[in-house]
Amino acid sequence: MKIAVFARSLWRKSTGRGALARELLECMVRSPDPPEIDLFAGEEVGLDRCRFHRARGTGLLSDVWRVFRGIAGEVKDLKPDVFWGTTHFLPRGLPPDLPKVTTLLDLVWKDHPETLGRPNRLASGWLERGLWESSRILCISKFTRDRLRATWPTLADRATVIPLAANPRLRVPGNSAEILANLGLKGDYILNVDTFEPRKNLRLLLKAMSRLPQLTLVHCGPVGWNVEQDLAYARTLANVRLLGYVDEERLGALYAHAQSAVFPSIYEGFHLAPLDALSLGTPVLASDIPVHREVLGDAALYFEAGSAGDLESKIVALAGADRERLADQGRKRAATYSWDTSARRVLEALQGAASRRDATT
């Protein structure tokens, strides 16, 4: 099978949707009967058996040209059996008879548009077109599938749930103590790993930290949009450290020695970071939203997403909990998810879409 893959968010330092694409592709090329893959990515990421093509231009005009004309022209010449978008955004002008499979991460533009930057809010309706062009829609959680069904009932029969998994490269390094010392971390700390953006609800966590001076909050992740006031507030708190992007070695050390990992999001489609924490035995405290309950089950402790007081009390309660029991529960829960299994199911969906095209020609 020959697949053209559109992964605009796949970079060498990928998180979130880029990490999804990387993990699934790495598993696909290791499968017993690997497909032939032409990969349209943000940059060359060195994936074996994947021929790289630029998904983006070198500037605004060239980027627009790539989306509206360039990629479609290359795909026509490549003649793949199926086209897979690792999100629901598809380039324009793809051959109408080419089977298309997209990945739906969430419906945040429908459910919480206030958390998006203005350009994404304006573009959201235009981007939806990829869902209607798809013969199959791969939803990363039951929650996302249910939101798709409720929003567009006519698309329901195209939806399949294929969950994600923890980062398989995260390990506790042998030099963890040295890493923490180099970061200047002493004493107890809690960890948050996420993009600093509105739906991650970090303002709530900052409010809780303002009342917990004995603890340090370490935040790892890039800065997003519409958070200038929250960033300014974070910088006034002596017990908050903003580390930005952190490589996997340092991240493994931070998870391993954190008192807990805290995730106060108001909305998610799956949420990889809490699962990463569980995989390393770190106690997880998560907002009580549907997808956290679905993904983390009884391996996490939950708090009310709008209550800084509840979050504060749960942080204190978790500090005195049985860490070995929580670590064991977390590892078992994380082990129920597998990138290899998910990649196999993606390949089955792609093969099914390609087969239906063959049956009609």
C-alpha cells in the first residue's frame, strides 16, 4: 500500500499533534508489511522509509501556494492508494477519487472557541471541510467521537476511535539528581507539562500555587496565545519556574522526582502528558473533565476544574498519599495503551479506505 501522509505539525521537536504523527509513523514502518510512505511534514524529521516532502512554504505566500496548489500537484504525481491527514485539515485540490482519511483530535473550535486565537477561530469553519471529504475519521477518544456524532450526525458512521499512548522514549535517567541540580531545583515541586495557552487553565494552577509557598511549580512547554496576563502573573510568583521546551532526558528526570504532575485543563481531545506521567509512576492530579476520566480512569486524582481551592486541597492531599500504590496503578493504566496497536488499526482503516476505492473502479 502506498500512503501520502499530511502532517504539517510534525517537526524534530514535536509535541501534541506532531508527537501523534511521529509515534504512529514509526510504528507503521516497523510493521511486518510496512507501507510505502510519502510524508508531507513541517521539516525533515529523519523517519526511516518515509520520503520527505515539504508541507509548508518558506514564507506566507509560498505556504498558501503549498496548501492550495503545490501539495495537491505532487500528490497527483505520486499516485498514492490513500491519503491520510494526521489532523482534519486537508490541502486543497486533492484528486476527488483519492480516498482520504483524517484524524480528529477534538472539537475545541465548536466547544470552547473562546480559548483559540483569533486566526484559528476565523479559519475553523474553513478547516472543517476535511471532515466532509473523508471516507474515514479517526477519533483519538470516545469523547471526541461522541462530540463529532452530536455535532454532525451524518458523519457518525465514518468515525472510528483509535486512542493514543504514552511516549515510549521517556525514561528515568541515571543522572536525574545532576539534572535537577543543574536546573536549580531543590525541595518539593509539582510539574505541569503543556503548552501555556487558555484551555490548559494554568491560571487556576497559579492561583493555587500562590497559596502553597512551600511548593514549587515547574512548567515545561512552549508559550501559546492569549496568555500575556497569566504569564505576567506567573513571573510574580517566587515558587513558579517556567522552563519552556524540555528534552526527553530532562523531562524523564522531572517526572520521576515530582511530588505530582498536575493538569487543570478545561478541555482536551485525549491529553498525552498525564499518560506520560503515569507511565513513569508519577502521581497525577487532573481536572474532572470527561476525557480525563476516560483516559486516566481510577489511576488519577481529580479536582473541580473551576475551583482553585479544591485544586489546592488535592495537591496537599496527594503529597501524603501512598506513592507506591499510585505509581503501580499509573503504570498499569498507561500500559493499556499501545502505539503499535493504534498504528495497526490506523493501517487497517487506511487499507479499508483504499480497498473500497479499488472495489468501485
